[in-house]
Amino acid sequence: MVKRKVNGGEVAEKRAKKVAKEKKGLSEDDIRSMEEGVLSSPKKYNDLVALINELKGRHSRKSVYNLSSGLLRIFGTLAKRGTLKGSRDNSDIQDKVKSWLLGRYREFKEVLIDQLLDPIDSESMLTTLNVLMKLLSAESKYMAPDSEGGYCPRELLSDIICGVLKTKSEDVEVVIETLAGEDYMETYDDLRYHFYREIAEIVSKKETLLADVSLDVVSDRLIDLLMAIQTFPESDDEIEDFYFSKPVLTKTAMKNGTPLKQSSHKAMFQKAWLSAMSLPMTADQYKAILIVLHKRIIPYMIKPQLLMDFLTDAYNTGGAVSVLALNGLFSLMQKYNLDYPDFYKNLYALFDSSIMHVKYRSRFLRLVDLFLSSTHLPAAIMASFIKIMARLSLYAPPSAIIAIVPFIYNQLKRHPACMVMIHNPRPVDDYKDPFDINETNPLNTNALESSLWELETLQTHYHPNVASLAKIMSQPFRKPHYNLEDFLDHTYKGLLESEVNKRIKSKPPVEFETYDSVLQPAHDLETPTNSYIQGWCW
């Protein structure tokens, strides 16, 4: 037998082609062929291992899409056939095959979750999310245990949510919008219900489920996710769209909670939001929640009073967050009979030397006007707020004083018992202001025995608008009230511009001679000009 001499160049070329093919990965035709083989014969089941390993390699965005879609079709078809669920009539061999297939299915899901945690790019991340959500639907439909319908694969849903919360991708907003959007949470009532339930469960086990990621990151993403869902059923009749099969309403379901009842949705919604609020938050996150609290959170809670701890923590943050937190507490006091005796004490504590200089001053004054709108407040409390605002006006910019004066006017008209502060029928000799500015309790400041001498001081303010406005306090109170909105949004720049651009009816007399310019223009030396310095040009 004559041995054929092997050409070294041919061997190297074959090896190069093999390596190149391995690097490039399976082609779309290869994947389709293996998919058809697996679905046509159990003898080809081993190709599942090759496909899953290929998916782990993540050669490109296109390969991730082709492999994920192919494996989804394979396992979806096997689940539909009942191959993954098994039967009592199965033989030992069939049970072993089923067990092996379930192992590959779990491996496939783990690979997808890993890709959700660390995706190639935002597009492949969306592909992975959509495949996982389709697996969620397939599991519910074909792999559910014997139940009354509406089965939700909670473990897979929890893994998906954790993947979104923990992902390393900087484009997580795209996935959040998709998950919360019309394709999923925005449309399907049962999916939204189970999502809220899993959120509460995940946060309660954050030491294990979220151990490898910063809670600040989780908090930020979770709030974005909850805020992005803007649909909530207003009644049981509006619950009509189901991602899983429609559950049967039984006594057990009524007791434990069911997606068919709005009350159950409220319970899960409340748990999810309270869980999110228990995580560490920044001032911006507090603001984002507090701004929508009244319209999008409180109406859909069973016990809004449970927000008291969150609102108290928000108040302790300081600044604009404190103001918004008091607004939330005030709403709970008005509509849900929340007992919060320190409300006006905490509100009074916000009146410091900086409050009239902050950028949220207008919002603050609007809310304070709302908080003091009740005519049943004790005169001592009202007098303290009026007095502290008058005192702060001495240090405030003109734009703030223009809002303070009509604000005080309105409060005096609303609470006639405080009129004694500007018109005391019993004059006191050797008057000394009894107001204690260091007292933190508005009931004990002695403001009602004080006077608003600060407003008389403002009548000689350097800014003419302020001085003119302050004089209304020395005139009869014939006007029912001032529209506060007309005074809140003034700025120092706006006041200056209005003064500069004011039309002058007649020129004011001056004690010196006026000139057209200081120096003579260099381009027009021949024309005589009325310049201050003759013989010089510019």
C-alpha cells in the first residue's frame, strides 16, 4: 500500500477554514437545519447542546438573535407537544429524556438571563427580553401544574425582573420602556399584577437576590420601572386583557388574591411601591415620587396612611423635598384622616433665612398658602406664620417681598383675629417686640402679641415697587384678596428690566449738564458733537 504524501499547505488551509468557521459561528442555515432535526427526531436532541453552547459564545448580535429565536421555537414546540411536562404513562426512558430536556431548557434560560445581565448591546438585550417573555407565556400555557388557570411561572418572572434591575448595560432605559410599555405591563392586567407581586418579593430578599449590585442602582431602576407603568384598572370590569390564560374566580383565589379583582391589584401595587420606597433614595428620586404621589400612587393604594414613614423620611431630607413631603402628608390628613400632630411645627421649621432665596420659592409659597387655608387654625399658629414671613422679608430679595406682602394681606383677611398685629386698639408704652424667633413651636412664639413693624419698614424700601406695594398695609383692607399667582414668579432681573424699560412721561430734573457721549466718535471728527470730553475720540 502506497501512502499518499500529505501537502502541508492543504492541511494548514483546512485548519484555517475550520478555525474561521468556529469563530464565525453557526450560519442561519445551520441553525435552521439543526432546529428541524431536533423537532423531527429525538435522535437529534444532542444538537441542543451545540446550539446552547453556540449561544453562550455570543459571536454577534445576529447570531444571538438567530440562536435565541431557534431555541425558542424548539422548546416552545416541545412544550406544546407535552414533551417537557411528562405524563404518568411515561416509561423510565421517557422520564429520563424529559429530565434531560428540562435540564437543557433550564440551561437555555440561564444563558438568556446572563445575556440580560451583560448584553452585547441594547438591541441584543431587547431580543433576549422578548425571548424570555415568550418563554414565560409558553411555560404558563404548556408547563403549568394542574390548577384553575392563569398560572404564572413566578421563578422565571422573578429572574427577568432581577436581570433588568442588575444589568450592566448603560441602555437599561430601553428595556425598562419595553417591559413597562404596550407589549407587556401597559396592556396585560394579569402580568402587571404578578409583576407587582414579584417586586415586593425580590426587595424582601434583597440580601440574596440583589447581593451583587448596588442598592442605589436597584432603587433608581426600580422607581423608573414603576413610574413607567401608567395603567391601572378603575374597576373589576376593566380587567379584561390577560397575558396568561384567564384564571377562574374561586373562594381560595378571592382569599389569597386574584388578578380578576381590582382590590387585589391595589394590594400588590401597594406592596410594590412600599418595597421600592424602603430602598435608599436620592433627593431627585424623592422629588420624582412626591410630584406624582397624589395622582398616580395614593389613589391606587388600600391604605395610603402607610406612606407616613416614607413621607417622614422625605421631610428629613431637607430643601424642596421637605416641602413636597409636607404636601403629601397634608393630602393624607385631608382625605384619609391621617393623624400627624407635628405638621405645622415641621412646616414652621422650614422658614429659615434661606427659604426666600431658593429657586423653588414660588412652589413653596403656593403650598404654604394651601396649608394655611383652613379658617379653623388657631390664631396663635397663624400669627406665627405671618410674623416669621414679615421678619424674613427684611432679608429677602425684592422679587420675594413682592409675593410676601400680598400673601400676608390674604392671611390677615382670612384670619381676622390676627388683624391686631397691624392695628392694636390698646397701644403699649415702651413697646418691645415679644416675638421669639428662636422658638420652634408656632403655638409659643408670642407672635399674636407682636406687631408687623417689618411691613412698615418695607414702605421705605429702595425698590419703588416694593415700597408702593407695602403701603397697602397702611390703607383700609377693602380688597377681598389678592391673586397670589400674579406675584409669585417675579425675578430680580424682571424687576430691573421693567424699571429700565419704563416709559418716562417727562424727563426728571437733574443738577448737572447732560451730554450725548463721553468721547467724540473717531469716524466722525468733522461733525460737532455734544461730548463730555472735547478733543478726544474713540
